[in-house]
Amino acid sequence: MTRVSRTFSWALAALVLLAARPAAGQITVPTDNTAYGTTAAEFLLLGASARGLALSEAYAALSTDVSALYYNPAGIAQLDRPSALFTSYSYVADTRYNWVGAAFPFAGGARAFGLQVGNFGFSDQPVYTVEQPDGTGGTYSVAETFIGLSLAQNFSDRFSAGITGKFISDKLGQVTGRAFAVDFGTSFHATTAGRPIRASFVIQNLGSTMSHTGIPLDATVARPPVPGQVDVPQEGQPATLKSKGWGLPVLFRVGVALDAVSSGQNRVTLLSEFNQPNNNRAGFSVGAEFSISDIAKTGFYFQGRGSWQYAAANNLDPGTAAGFSTGLSGKEGRQGLAGGFGVGYKRTRFGLGTDYAYRSLGLLGGTHVLSFTVSW
């Protein structure tokens, strides 16, 4: 037997032995690497516009307005004029989320760039401790913010792509954290059976981990006794606790939007989207939007929307594991439902509009969303 043959035989035997070990219960390989409850900056998933939220965010394929900065940066390459949008809504537990963005086409419309800012948080909440359950007299605030800069380009009359760089700041009381992330999106638009169809591929929040620093992490550590010497009390030494770095909520999305009806000033669009977050199981959304543009040739338009989103938490029943019913199955069943409308005025060089959305959060109630947009 040659040296090469002997070497191969020994390597094969080693692989067989390693493969046999799991059968004896020595090695276990995890089958689910989902990062449940281990990601930071969850506010990055709160959306950008009432239109997008009314469509349960199954909107990446259809978004060709300013909110595409958030949903799919490739969409801003299809803007025909500079535009700006502002969105605000109250979230659960008296928190608030605001988003503002502006996008500008250039190079004859072949490219576009834009800037977006999102902010989530609350302020001046009383501090309670175990020692002072009625309050310490102090307050704390939370301010989570991201700033994104986007660039998009039309590579043909059917395909565009865009990229966004984000800086993320997370201020939790006196503790702060920072991270960087990238969004990447593509948009393919064509026709099938004479009807416009759009498809999108988007990945969001792919970036660094976030660790926190601040005064609350400062500590005093006692010196350990020196072996062989008399244990003499000594003053503690200043130290800083090092926090773990937490990943960002990465989201992978694939969407399709088909104009089922596209006749003159009337349009009915059907949408669907699959999403896979890194901190939960996969989900999907379905929705529809109808639009009447240039009503009676006045420049005014109206749009109506409705949708439903499935997420892994939609069917959560907090009483099942404890052996009782919560009696809240009606609210649980409404989780994921959303709807809304938009009205506005648009002419060649000027446009003004407002959008409204209501989104059910199941056991947490619901939220009302307003957006305002202007183009020039």
C-alpha cells in the first residue's frame, strides 16, 4: 500500500469515528439558530409611512415614493421629482415613533439619492427601585435614532438597485450604544399578460453588533486578598463593566406587486411578501390597494388599502401553557390586520398628500398612523 493510500485510509477511519460519536450522545448539533430575543435596536422594524403600514409592509415591490428609502432603496431611482415625507404615530406604552425622509433624482432621472431619519422613544419617566418602590424622584428617557443615506440607480428600463448606509444610536437612560448597518434592495418591473408587475429583493440592517457604555456600568471592585499575607481591608478599585455586543434585527424580504386592474385613471394592485427575520420565524403579508387618480381632471387622487400579516407571534395564546383561557381570542385574531387610505393633489411640478393607517397589534391594541408628503 502506498503512502498516499495509507494516509487516505487513516483519514477515512477518523471521519467514520467522528460520525459515530453523535449516535452515542456525545455531540449535539443545534437545528435552530434563530436569535430569539437577542437583537438590539428593534425600532428599526417600525416602518416609514402610513401607506406601507396599511399594506402590512408588503410594500417593497410597490414603493416608488420617498418611503422607498426605508422599504427598498432601489425604488427612489424611479422618482420623477424631489419629494419629502413625514410620518408619526404613537406606539405601545405611550411611546412615539417619527420618520422623515427626502429624496432627489439626478443625472436625468437615472440616479437618485436620499436621506432618512427615524426616532423612537419616550421621556421623563419616573425611576423605581426595590429600595424605593414609590420612586426615587429621578427620571429617565429613551431615545433610539437612526440616520440613513441612500443611493439608487436605474440600470435599465426594467431594473434598478439601491443601497443605504445607516448610523444607529441607542440611548437608554444614561447608557448609550452605537452601530452601523447597510440595506440593499433591487426592483424589477415588467408586464405580464399586459399588466404591470413588480418584484423586489431586500435585505435590511446587515451590520455591526451594538454594545453599550455609560455611567451605570461604572463599578467599584474589591481587591482580592494576596496569598500568604494578612487579609487587610483595602479600598475598592474603579472598574467598568463590559456589556455584550447584540446583533441588529436583520430582515430578508421578497415581494411581488401585480396590477390586477390598470385602466386609465383606475388601478387595483395585489401585493404579497415573504419575510425572514433573524430573531423570529418566517412570516408573510398579503394586501391590496385601489387608486383613482386625477379625479374629474382636477389633479386630486384617492387610494384605499387593506392587508393582513402573519408573524410567528400572531397565534400566541399566553394562557394555553398555564392551562386556562385568556378570553382575548378576538383581539388575538385581529393581530396583523391593517387598513387605510390616502388623498392628495398632484400636478406636473407640485404634489401634496396625506395618508392614514390603522394597524392592529392584537393584545396590545392598535395604532393610528399619519403621513404627509410633498413633491416639487
